[in-house]
Amino acid sequence: MRQPGQPSVHALRKAARLIEGADMLLFVTSAGMGVDSGLPDFRGNQGFWRAYPALGDAGIDFYSIASPHAFRRNPELAWGFYGHRLGLYRRIIPHAGYDILRSWGENSLCGYMALTTNVDGHFQKSGFEDKLVAECHGSIHYLQCLEACSDEIWPADGFMPEINEKECLLLNEPPRCPHCGGLARPNILMFGDGDWLERRSASQLKRLDHWLHEADRLLVIEVGAGTAVSTARDFTHRVAFEHRAPVIRINPRDAAIHGNAGHVSLAMGGLQALEEINALL
């Protein structure tokens, strides 16, 4: 039996009909997409500090550690945080919802693409071709010079962080810039970040914009995009307006969507919603 407040079967069936009737699918995801894979939820200081108690003990919030200034103040601590995340994203297996999205995309008449604010690389890890993914905040699997001495971005494959998880500190040598020998950092858009090298992400977004230029009978499926960092949600709104596209919004806490009677709001976790819609197709 469905609990009060859960989406009706009617809403799920409407979502399934939208998928069946679309020629092109755009998947838009943010932090909520990773929760079902077992990734930590950084919503609010308490959630962040549960995942990183050493930072909580020091009173360091997510906005402070996710900053290039943290690498300049305390590189061992900054790389302790990002190195732990890098190892976690490498180990974690993306949940089955990624496979469901890919199967819908592969069955669509005119193709599919994904835009994500997540930096975990889990679309590619789950089998999406790299050319079909736009990572608008970058990727933890790529590095750049902290001082941006050049515009080079390189894979982080050779860096194997050793972490003291209790203290959130990097134990081995941090990665270095191959040009100046200075400290390297993840190629991720951080808070207060004027040195992020956006070339890779800009190229992905350009490819996505070109694809959208040809869009016809487009459907946007948004999963786990909240309002605290609204990049993904703002993108959904823009694309829906410009292409008169219906939206399926999946978010357990803030699924409301306005402006088009054709939209579907599902107040559910990402994996559950995707599995239930898939069962109706």
C-alpha cells in the first residue's frame, strides 16, 4: 500500500506514457542521484559532518573545504577530503537506475544525453558513452594545476590517495602539476573558484547545446536535483521553456514543478521511481 503523500499510480503511468511518446530524452541529475548508490548526503552541516566527523570537530563546513583556498591553507586536509571522495567514487558501483535510464535512451528514436552536476563519473562508469554526458561542474577523475599555470587538464588515474580517515588527512604525496611542479587539484568547479579550468566541461556543454538545437519531441527526466545548488534545476527550467518540453521531476523532498500541465512530479527517491516507471513500460 502506498503511504500518504507518495505519487499515485496515475502519475507513474503518466510518466511512462511521456517516455513512450518522446523521440529524444535528456537526463538531468544532481546530488540526489548518488544517494541510492550509497554516496553520502551533504545536505546541511549535520549531514556533511556525519560523513566527515573530523571536519565537524574542526567546525569546517562543506563550503569551506570545497574551495581552492582550502588547498592553499592546508593541502593535506583538502586532499584528505577529495582523496577520500576519489577513492569512494572509484569503489562504489552505480545503482541500477543508471542502467534503466540508458535502456530508455537506447530505445528512443532520436537519441539521448545527460547533464549532471555530479563529479563522480558514474554515468560513464555505468556504461554511458563519454560523448553523451555533460559534467557541468567538472569531474574528480581529472586534475589541473592549483595555480592554473597552463590550461592542461589530465586524468587522475595515476593518483592513488592514502587517507587517514579519522583525521581526514592525505598520507602520501599529493599529485603535482607536470608543468610547474606545483600542487594539483581536482578539475572541479568549487566555491569561490576563479581558477577552475572549464575547457573540458565547456566542450561537453557545447556538444549538448548542439544536440538540443535539433531537439524535437524532447522529454526531460530530472532526478535528485534540489534547490540549494540550483544549477541542474535551472537548466531543466531553461530547456523545458525553450523547447516546450515536458518534465518528469523525481525528488523525495521538493518535486513540485509548475508551468505546464504535462509535467509530472514524483516525490520519490530516484532508484525507486525509475524502477516503478520501468515496470510500466
